Amino acid sequence: MIKSHSWYNGQIKPSEDITISPNDLGLLRGYGLFDYFRTYNGKPFQWDWYWQRFKGSADLLNIPFDMKQEEVSEILAELYKLSSAEEVAYRFLLTGGDAPDSSTMTKPNFLIRSEKLSEMPSESFEKGISIISHEYSRDMPTLKSTDYKRVMSLQPAIKAAGAVDVLYHTGGLLSEMSRSNIFLVKDNQIKTPATGVLRGITRRTVMELAKSDFEVSETDLFLKDIFEADEVFTTSTNKKVLPVTKIDNVSIGNGAAGAASKEMLARFDEFIVNW
């Protein structure tokens, strides 16, 4: 059982003892960003890439953030030690900070929390998952903002469809799932949407791992392309490489996890063994 601790503005405490001010702009105005990643073999996965993205996101939101990577690395190591777990997840949360007038940023608040890993059931990798489609475009999609109201409001529809997630599109142009990236496989080509997406770290890793044997590209993809694809898979920290076998209750390909999806999962699993 993981012992979750959090570093918050310079202090480490058990996570349940952390107090967030009711004047925090993340709470009052939704002005904040987060990131989420995990360890493999006790080491933060693709830490340099995550750090670069997080710093870039803070700049994009105009939230001052001057901590150094080496400083944060030490905090991660301490939180890992306190967790007493073999593997953990980390969550960053950076907000505009406390604003007594509810709108003026003074000093940002920054939280780093260790968490129990949330992993997909093994049968999902064997059988694939079902998703629904929904017309929606995330604001500022290149960063992980704290605004998840759309997918939260869609939970009843997702559940009613017997699905586990939603795929966003705009006029049929695909972007991403609510918490992961999407890939389409056709013949020996692996394609993923080029615009309106978060540059996922698992996405980037999988693209690199696929280049030796597949033609990999970022391009415009449409909802109709899914139904013409041989297979579809999604990537994220928790999903790794997860087959998508049904969308809007229509089977994709032959309705089973495809060979390319299985191959990329195997390559990813091999890659993390020696991380």
C-alpha cells in the first residue's frame, strides 16, 4: 500500500494533511495546469521530456515558474522513498496561486504528489476497449490544463454506451481521447492526428519505437478513417499501448486487438524493462 505524500510550496506532508486555500485561482478560475507520470524500476519515466513539457506549459499559461529540474528531481526522490512502494505515479499541479480579490495572481502554488498507480485491467489489452465519439475541441490542447469538465459531464453517456472513454473530433477531424492519444493503423502505416492534441510522452515514445518497421506519420485524420482502419490503439501513461476495438458500438477492423497494437505494446514493455 503506497503512503502518499505531497510537496506543497516547500513542505512535504502526508497528502491528506495538505490544505488548499479557497482563494486559489485554480479553484476559483480554473487557472492551472497539471502533469502526470510514473516510475519504472523506481525511476521517473522520460523525466526530461515531462519536465520540458511542464515548463513549456507554464510559460504558455503565463504562470511564473522558476524551479530547477535538479531541485524537483530531489523532491521526487524523497516522495518515492516515503511511498514505500516499488512503483509510484507523480502528479504536478501548478496554479495561479492565492488571490484574495479572486482574480489577481500574486504567487503561484505548486504541488507534487505521489500516488498509487492506476493501471488498466490485463483483459483490456487482450480484448481492446470500446469508446464513443463526441464533437469537441479542447482549449489550449498542447498543455494539460485542469479543465476536464467536458469528459466529466460525459460520464453518464460513456457508461450508458458500455464504453470507457471518449474520442474528440471537430467536424469529423480527429484530435485525441480525453486522457490519451489515438493512432490508426492501415497496412504498414501508423498515423496519429497532427493538430489539436497534447504531445503525449507515451505517444512520442511509441512513435520512436515504431519507426524501424512502420511508416509513422502525424497527419489530419477523420472519423471516417477509423472505420476504414485495420486497427486503432491509444497511448498514455496508464494505458501504455491499448487496442481500441469498438467506437460508437461499431467494430473496428475485425473487432479484435490487432497485430500492430500487440507488437507496439510488446516493444513498449521491452523498452521499460531496462529503464
